[in-house]
Amino acid sequence: MSFKLFIREHAAYVIFQFIMVLFIMLLYWLDGFRNIDTAVYSIVISTLLIVSFLFGRYVKRYSYLNKILSQPKEMEAALQRNGKSPEQQQVEDYLQSLYRLYQNEVQTLYANQKRQLQFMNQWVHQMKTPVSVAELLLQEESFDKKSMQEELDRMKRGLDSVLMNARLDTFEQDMQVELVHLKSLVSEVVSDHKRLFITNHVYPVIDIERKYIIPTDAKWMKFVIGQFITNAVKYTFEEGKKVQIRATCQEGDVLLSVQDEGIGIPSTDLPRVMKAFFTGENGRKSGESTGMGLYLANEICYKLGHELMIESEKDKGTIVSILFHNPEVKRGGVPEDDNLENGRSNKSVRGESHTSSD
């Protein structure tokens, strides 16, 4: 089989060489040379040289030809090197590069499928609690509508997380960046979570000037800010605490911060809280964490070109921030005094930036 492939590959070369010899003999004949023995001798010698050259080339390419003719049993066969000529070596390098691209795509697809499956399993397990509570409430003659609404809100937040996780793989198709008034966006998110604040007796404080206009996707950013607020309230176990949401100007960019007075994140968990499904010490305390909330938030910020940062100290609270690059500020920007003050107050955020997960 390898010999047939070799002959098919070099058939044009053999025919060309044969025509060249005949052409040279024709030139000699036209020039008056009529010695037939010399012509035959020349044809035989040229034929032997061509055959010797092809035989040596076939021996050199034998292992390579057998490799490409054999049926591969595993993908790692693409990494084996049998080529001897520069062309063969270049072809093998090209195939190995394709193999690495293929492996990366397969691993990414596998990781996404595994993430989706694991997230769905955890979400279904968590939804059992509000469903069970709702069933118990319905069995009572006069059930508490407020408690029922709380369970419905929990299921709604869970559904939003599942939908966002499912859409993350096709983010570019669903993204619509536009100029958004930051204060209006934050106020709308806080209003959507008002029952969460009331139930947990935690109070939001919004300190954002109306002049800040940011380029972002309003729908995705509402989910991100909502995740910050949900975590801030969920990990604030004492009543009467506040969640402060403020925006400041930092070197021409806008920094949005959500600061709570909750239990904070242990320093040992900070380097890992960004990873998917990492719940950490706080997640085990609450018993409701999926480890996906701020993972999704960070992925969304990355795709939108924003920078997600987090500072935290155990038992003192957490500050989660988003840095919006190239925003627009109404009426010529922020006064110099404000710039200086905000620059000083945000140095700590710049100096120690981390990412976090729900």
C-alpha cells in the first residue's frame, strides 16, 4: 500500500524526467548526432539514476507513509513524529497545532457542560427547600402571604441565576451595550430587592450622583449588582445593619462599590472564592450558597470590559466593586477636590483587588 501511494505521488515526476531525456536526445539528433548506442546508454544510465533516487526516497519515507495509511487508534497518534524531510516535519507541526486547538476546544466544551450539569444539580437540590416550605404553607387554612412571597422570591432569584448561566456561553449574541444612568440602574435593582432588605432588617444606602453615565449592558449589569446586594444581605446576620452603595470617580473611571457590615470573607478563602462552585466557610454557614453567583458576575464583567474587585476582612464586612472604564460624566466631570478625595479613598481598592464567588 505504501509503495502504491509513493508511485502515485511521484508518477508525474517520473514522466517529466522521461520527457526531459527524450528532449535532450532529440536535440542531439537534430544537431547531427546519430550514434544509437550512446543514446541507449544515456537513457539506461538516466533511468538507473532516477530509480536509485526514487528508491532512496521511498526508504526514507517508508515509516511516514505507513503512518498515514494506518488506522489511528488514539488522538495522541497525531503527536508522533515520523517525518524526515522538511515538508513532512512542517506538516506534522501543523497537525500538532491543529490537535492542540482541538484539545482546547474539547476541554472548554467539556468544562462548560460539567459546569452546567453541576450547577443544575445544585440548583434543583436548593429549590427543594422553598418548594417544600410553600407546600407546607398551602396546607394551612390561612397561610402567611409574606412567607409565601419570600419563598417565591428565592425561587425567582434561583431561576435568574440558571438563565444567566445558560446564556453565558452565547453572551455576545445577547449583549447590547448602551449608555446607562448608574444611579437609576442601582435604584431599580434595590427596588427589586426591597422585600429582601425588609425581611432581613438590613437597610440600603445609595450615594451615587446623577452625573455618572456608564457604557454597559443594563440587563446583565442588573444581575451583577443584584448578586452583590443578595450576598451583602445574606451574609449580614445582625439586624439594623446597612448596605452602602456608592459611586466615585477614580482617574477618569467610575468605581461602583457595594459595602456591607456582615461577617466578611476569611483571608484564606479570598484567593479561591472566584472559582466556580467554591462556597468556602461562609457558604457552609448559610447553607444556601451555590458558589456560582459572583463567578457569573465576574464572567459578565470580564465580557463587558469592566473590572471586578473585592476587599474583605472577617467580622468587619466586604466591599465588592466594579470599575467602569471610559464612562461619561455630565456637565464636564467631577470637581478637582472630589477627584483628590476619591483618589485617596480608593487606593486600597486598587492595591488589593480580588474576585469573589457566591
